[in-house]
Amino acid sequence: MEIERKFLVKDHSFIDEAYKKSRIIQGYICTDAERSVRVRKHDKEGFLTIKSATNERGWSRYEFEKPVSVIDAEELMRLCLPSTIDKERHYVKAGSHTWEVDVFHGENEGLVVAEIELESEDEVFEVPHWVGQEVSGIAKYYNSMLSTHPFTTW
């Protein structure tokens, strides 16, 4: 199970706090209300991920992820739906957690979203000053939705 909360970002001050960043390109083989199948190139690594729909709160869902070679990821990208997600991920420590802040490019340019993964839905976490409105469970902010309904078209 993946337990994740998602928030909009108020400003770019997180960049000065990031200890690492990476580039992510991902595509979707399947996206529907019950599941998504994603192919991701994350720097020099590849991944195949299957996710279920989220629970009622929009915080938890089943996730199955397997590493694949970058060559396999590139081959699988050919099976993906036409639009891909292109983003730069910044990693920021806050308390005992690491926030992943995604700065989107391409058709989702201008969107910046911060995510935090938790061990349980009632886990307490520190909220950095640059974190804004929570958008967990709002479908239009799911990467799978952004691939078919990009931010620049809203």
C-alpha cells in the first residue's frame, strides 16, 4: 500500500532546501478509474508501476512497482498513450520525512506539486512553509490525468 498526501506549492523557496533533484519522464499504458499502468524513466533507471484507484480519502492505494532496464522502459514507452509527463523532482527533508516536489514541464508547465509518503493515514508530519493547499484525492492532479488533461488546458 502507498499512503501519500499531495499539496500545491506556494513558492519556489523549496529549491534552496532540496538536497537532490532528478528528471522523470513517464507514460501510461492504461489509465481508467480503477487502475493505471505507468512506465517511468527516472534519471538512468526504469520502472513499471501498477496502481489501483485511491481510497475514499484519496490518500491510500495499492502500488506494485518493478525496476526495468532503461532500454526496456524506452521500449515500453512506445506502448504508452500519446502524452507523457515530464518533470523535475526535488527532494526536501522536513522533520523525519522527505518531501518530493515535482516541477512539471511541457504541457504541464507551471504546475508544482509536493508529495509526502506516510506509514499510516494518521501519521503526523511537519508541513514546510512553502506547502499550500492540499489536493490529495482531487483527480485532476493525478499524473495519469495530467497526461490526458494537461495543466495548461485548464
